[in-house]
Amino acid sequence: MNRSQSEQLYQEALKHIVGGVNSPSRSFKAVGGGAPVFMSKGQGAHFWDVDGNKYVDYLAAYGPIITGHAHPHITQAITEAAANGTLYGTPTVLEIKLAKMLKEAIPSMDKVRFVNSGTEAVMTTIRVARAYTKRNKIIKFAGCYHGHSDLVLVAAGSGPSTLGIPDSAGIPSSLAQEVITVPFNNAEALHAALEKWGDDVAAVMVEPIVGNFGMVMPKAGFLEDLCRLARQYGALVIYDEVITAFRFHYGSAQTYAGLANHEAIKPDLTALGKIIGGGLPIGAYGGSKEVMEQVAPLGPTYQAGTMAGNPASISAGIACLEVLQGEGIYEEMERLTVRLTDGIADSANRHGIPLTINRIRGSFSTHFCDHPVTDYDEAQDTNSEMFAAFFRNMLERGVNLAPSKYEAWFLTTAHTDVDIDFTLEAVEASFKEMAS
Ligand code: PLP
């Protein structure tokens, strides 16, 4: 596959943009280096790069593009919003509509506030929890990524892990001391941390279904234990559902049928992003009325945003959720994903490639190892060279994956059986080459 235009553009980008990319997860550093592909058009489940090569896309822009690229309903909503002015700095009726849609789908949220990214949403939930409890520390889980605000970059999965930067420079050690990190799926470790620091823990923060060291389900009872323990020690529970909300069903992980008792795993605060913006920048956070009324202008916790709730992002979000309300949408994504993961597993077996696949409805992760992946240590203990070889083989055959062994594959409403057949042929050829 000729990608000379991408290579040239990368050299040009390196002169002007730090590292040539505007988010480090887009770099190919973890998969052998070189030029990332410069895409020029996305349509449905497909991408075309600047050299004219076509790809089936499973990156879905790290999650938001669940309806495929340039979905006509979303494009129309954005076009109409733009024609009426992109930014008002005043309230609009659209914000009320999307807030109501979120509240109906996620009952733990009495009140919502829109921001511009998942990072902002998470950062603010922590501030609100600290203000409400008048405590300082937070407990998080190793390998969960919660955006790039200072506190949550400690032991922060996904992007930082891929690039070998577990903690970021520029974060004062005094701040890092306010974060306690324990292993995911380990209620005993959480209990021990709360016993030691419980009096000063404002919140326990978790991705209720992990999307940042592969897709990892909580073990039976883990979220129930987490919520019970947090409450016992007077800490709030924050769910980071930036990836998981509207990913597995029309709702959030906290209401996903696969998780037992919804009341027993109800959080105090939830952070949202990605899908709820239909591909435009967005974040949101929400929770119980009592906790949310800490936020200005009602309460003493300050949070603001010039771009927050802008009509284009909100319109795209409403349109995206409308598409997701369609009959059988999630079932079809799951059907295709089962076909795909079954086929990948068969190919891996045929060629003696050790592979663990974690699938949750229409998304999954591939781990080159022969053990289960239920926490961050297990996700790290996988073959990075094999992933890099697989990634490059797939790209060469027209399949676009995230350049990181920790990131998920996301199916969209635009993928079809033809895409799955094409992808399985690429997988078979890739594994055959890797095994030879
Ligand atoms: N939380 C989770 C679970 C995420 O996966 C991410 C981004 O990948 C974020 C927060 C940060 O969101 P954003 O990149 O929109 O700032």
C-alpha cells in the first residue's frame, strides 16, 4: 500500500505540531514508529487516506463515532445548527432537550452540566466531590484513564501506558499524594486503602466497565462492594462513563443489563463525553440534586465554559442519541461483533497465536497472551511486539485499528457483514504472515 503522501505530510506536521499529532495516542510510537496515516474522508464504516487508500475503521475516533462517519441525520443537525449561529453565550432550548435525554437514560443523574470534553467532566466531578465531602483524596484504579487533568494522570492506563509514560511530568508531588491507586476488580485492596485513608477520601472513581486497558468487565459483586465500601467511609462514588455511556445499550454501564442490581451500584456523580456529542467536542457531568447543587451559580464550587453547551455539539449529540434509539441497533452491532470475534479467535487458533478476546456487546479488545485479562497487570503482561506486527499487517490490508494494545475495537451502526468478511480475510492473512 502506497502511503507516500501521509509520510510527506507527517514530515511537514513534525515541523509545526509537537510530535506531528494533536493527541499522543495518534502517534505510531508504540507500534514501531513512523508516519501515522493522514485520513482525508470518513463515510460510514470507512476511511480514505490522502493517498486514496480505503480502510474499514474500527477506531471510531476512540469511541464517539458509534453511528459511523458522516451519518446523514447528524450531519443535517450540525448543518442546521451552524446556519443558526455556532455559539451564543446564552442558554438555548437544545441544552434542555439533551439534558432531559441523558437524565431519562441515566436515572442516577438528577441534574446535568455540559462541558467540552471528558477530561473537563471528570476533573469537575472530583472538585464537586471534594467540595461536598470537604475531603481531599481520591481513590482510583490502576490502568483506568480519566483524561489528562493533574490528579487522574497518576497510573493512568491507555495513552500514557502505550507510550510508556505512567505518570506525567509537571504534576507536583504534593498533588500526586492526594491520589491512591488500587487494582481494578480487587475489593480487598480498596477496603485496605479506605481503612488507611478513609477519613480523607472524597471519592472513589472508576470506569464501571473498563475501556482503557482493553474492555474489562467488573467481576460479579465488585461494583456493589465498591459502592458499599465508599459509603461506609463517607466517600462519594464517581463513575467515569466517558467511554461506556450509550456504548452497550441505550443508557450507561450503571444500567447495563449485564450488571446485577442497579440500585446497589448507583453512583453519586457520573462523567460523560464521546458518544453524547455525536462526534463534536462535548463532556457532561451529573448526579444527585444535593451533590450537583454544590456547583455555581447555586453553590460554592466554580466551573464554567465559553464553549459549553454550544448549539452545534448539543445538536449533534441529540441527533446521535436519536439514531441510537432505533429498533435493534445494539443487537445488530453485537451480532456483527460476535461474528468478528469468533472469526478472529478461529484464525488465531489455526495459526497458534496466543490471543485473549474481551468482548462486551459491540466492542472488544484483543490481547496477545494466553491468560485472561481482568486487571491492568494482566493487560500489561501481553505481547507488545505481536500487537505491533498485527496492527501493521492489518493497516497494510486496509483495516484501521488504534495504534495501541490497550485500546478497544468499536463496531458502529454502519458496519455490515461485508466489512466483517473483509476484516476476517485481513486477520487470517495477517496471522498467517505472523506465524510464518
Ligand atoms: N475518561 C475516559 C474513560 C476516557 O476514555 C477518556 C478519553 O479517552 C476521558 C475520560 C477523557 O476524555 P477527553 O479525551 O474527551 O478529554
